[in-house]
Amino acid sequence: MKFFSALALTLLGGSAMATDYTVGIVSDNMSYFGVTAGTALNLYSITSEGVELAPGSPYVWDMKDPMGNSYLPVIVEMDPAHGFVYVEYVATTVPYIVGFKITENGLVQKWAVEAGNAGNNFVNWMAAGPGYVIVYSSPAGLWAEVINQWGKEVFSDGSGEMDTLVALSLAPDNGFYYSCRDISGVKTVLVYRTQAADLGNATLVDTSTDKTFFQGVCHNLRN
């Protein structure tokens, strides 16, 4: 089972009680149309009184593809604010990214969107940030799709004919984004200045081939 934890403070009887939440994919060793999937999600709450399975667990997403196959969970990512979970679900067609809010009463689905850039390919990995998740897929070279906490795609970046996207990184306030690329074998970072509410309206301010800078800023790189 895959676990992702969250820490929150819950007021109980006038005092603050720390509560840790963990989301796990149940039976995550199933071979399912070319990927390893699970059957459902479990939400656990952990307090000084012990571990409890949260209400509604196991959570099964009631969605099927045109062939009647169930969509099953494959990847789980939790945001740094410790209150939201992004899950990739797969079947035989386009994968879905589903957003869940973590509450005392269990997981609450807020939205579900197609991972359109992936086509019929599965998502490679995801990286969650404050208020967003970066979804990586490989329809034709690596591609990154930024989906905000309201389920809207706000930006995308991808590989070109002469270069390859390696990773995408956003500043905490979304004021900068860093496109980490391999250009003719050289690790390169394209640094863009952008408006926090409009990642698509960006200005290139620098291009760096400093290997240490690349390593530092491209923190969600997967080998």
C-alpha cells in the first residue's frame, strides 16, 4: 500500500490536538492494462489515541471506461498544505486526475479531469505544490501539465523537436517557473517571470547551463 501523510490541527474541547492523515492505495500490486494499480483509497487519521480508518474508507471511484472497465488508482500525491490529494485513475482510455479534499469525515471528491496531454498513455508521475499538481506524461517526449486545486489546467510545457523537457518547477508564489530541459545533451534551465494567476503569460528572463543551479531548481526530477 502506498502512503502519503498530512499533519493538521483539530480543535477538541478547547485544546489543539495534532492529527496526521495518511492516504493509501489499497492492494497496489495489481497488474492492470500495463500498469500497477490498486482497487481503492484508504484515509487514516492518526492521533495520540492511535490510528483509525477514516469514514468512507475504502473509497472506490465509481467511473468506468466505454468498455465497462473500472478506473483504478495508480498514483497519489498530497499537497504541501496537507489538505488535498491528487489521484491518477486509469482504465483503457485517457487517464483521469481526481482531486479530493481531506476532511474529518473522510475524502471528499471536488473534481475529475482528463489528463488530456497523456492521450491513451499513462501518467509517468505527479508532483504536488501549493495549490497545484504537475502531471507528467510522455505522449511524444515528456510533457508537463499544471492543474490547480480547482481542477483547471493553468499551464503546460513539453518537449520540442530540438530539445527534451526533463522537469518543470514552480516558485512557491508561482512568480517564476523553471523549464528544465536537455538541449543537445546540455542540461539547461529556462527561467521565466510570470504572473501568479497567469502562468501562460510569461517572459523569459534567463537561460542557465549551470549544472548546480539545474540540480537545485529541478527538484521534482525523476530518473
